[in-house]
Amino acid sequence: MPTVTVWETPKAGSLANLVQKQRPLPPLSLGHVRVQVHAVGLNFADIFALTGLYSATPEGAFIPGLEFAGTVIDTGTDTDNTDSAFQVGDRVMGVTRFGGYCSSVDSEPDYLIPLPDDWSFVQGAAFPAQTLTAWYALTTLGAIQTGQRVLIHSAAGGVGLQAMKLATLLGANPVGTVGSPDKAAMLQEMGFENVLIRQADFSRQLTETGHRFDLVLDAIGGTVQQASFAALNPMGRLVVFGAAEFTPTGNRPNYLKAAWRYLRRPRYDVMDMISSNRSVMAFNLIWLWEQKASMKALLSELQTIALPPPHVGHRFAFDDAHAALALLQSGKSVGKVVLEIL
């Protein structure tokens, strides 16, 4: 019987639970195509799901992973998929509601888009989730306008880099923040001149430099988020899509530390927002994935954007998933971390 190689955890709670297994290859469901996966993109959501800190974490055993790239190897019978947009042999990239750490993925065609001819599979796996996140945050929620100043946290990471590129493409003025001089240097080498190395007292740093913003993209949380909200101009928007401050440093969460940070998390007064003309919005990609029509429309929009291939900072063999997750967890990665299936 044909098999598929997967990384699976019996339950959320610890990164150490993640093990590689061989599973029987199930029959292809009606209306789906089968993709032989060549590369898998890693996201912070993978770590939060595996440690049980993500609200959308599946119950029981599950396979992590939200994005992948590969080759279509099966489109079902002729009567199953007469209207399929894809054919056997097509190179594609796609998003999935978990299940990406897998040597083959069965997907509805609406969650796939063609991989550009001059992109590698590794670059393709680095594109969908992070670009969807950045695009939705900047446009749908952020309502970005030409000439506006946009503060983008973790600007050297996967989502951050795409957001910096997209903001520039849309005529805005991005200001990126990073946690180290080497990350700042990398961004400047890419042509991004406005980069801040976050200091311990970020609020004071913004006050002293006089920075004000029309839009903030944040996936850090805590005092960094509070300081960013305070630096918004009237009619400014804070868009939140993560909380890296809760990232566990070991295999398991430190629940006491997490609870303390949760109690001290930023809180916003609606009446204050009315008087100051500032707003806070938030989203997660899993919810978007479940809105099939919206996701299809967003994926279509991405195909019209003239973006270069994403920056892949770190490539790991598929067998080295634990090492790849450890690097992502450390906060030392730049660009995207990708697993490659050779």
C-alpha cells in the first residue's frame, strides 16, 4: 500500500511530541487534487499549535503546517474534476488548515495557486501564508494609502519582509523594527532605509525619535504593542496578527510565565479610541482559510502583485523539522524557514 511521510503529534502540549511517521495514503477525495510536496513553510503558528497555545489547535493527534509547494500528481477521475484548474505535472503552492508537514497534501483547487516558472519550490513554500497575512493586514484591515507611514515589527521575518515590500509597492513609507544590528543591516542592504533596532524601552525610543505612524502591523504584543498604539496618528490603525511574546523557550510552555504575561497584556478602552480616533484590529489566518470565497479572492489578488520571490533565510531537510522549529523559536532566523523534501 502506498504511504505518505508525515510529522505528527499525538496531542498538543510539547514540541518533543512531534514525530515522523509513515501513514497509508488515503483515497483522493472528490473535488480534490493531490500534490507531491517538495517544500514546507514554517510559521510561528506551528509552534503555538504544537505547544497548545493556539486557539485553533486541533484536538488529539494532528499534523502541523499551513503552507507548502509541490507538483500535482493526481486530479482524480475525469468525472471528479472536469473543471479543475490544475493538471498532473503543474507546479503549485498552497495553504492548508494544518497538515502541511507531509510528503503529499490533498487540497481543494481553490487553496492552490500556480508557482511562477522562475521560482523554486522552496521559494513557493515561503510565499502563501506570510504574503496573505501581510496583504490582508495592510489592505483589507489597514486600508493603507499612498504616502502613509507604516510601522512593521519583526521586519526581517517572513511576514515582516513581505509587508515591507508590499507597503513600498503600494506607495507607503514603511519603517521596520528588528531586534539586532545584523537584521537591520540585512534590511538596509535590501534597500529599506528606515529601520529601528528595538530598545528595551521602546516607548521612550519612539518618543525621543519623534516617530508617528498611520498604520502599525504587530505580532509581538506586550509593551512593544502598547508603545506602537500610542505612536499612532489620529485615524491610525493597529493591526495585530500574533503574540510572539508568548513564544515558549523550551519544548513546553512556561504556563506561569504565560499567565503573568496574559494578565499584563495590552488592553484598549473603546471610549479612548473614539476620542483619539485610533483603532485596533486583529485576525488569524485559520479563520480566513475557513472563509473559502474570501480566501480564493485573496489568493487571486496575490497573483496580480508584482513581487519578487520571498527571501528564504534558512533551509532544512524534511527530516530535520525539530532543528528548523528550534531556530524559528529562537528568534534568530531571518526571512523564511523552510523544510525541503528532496
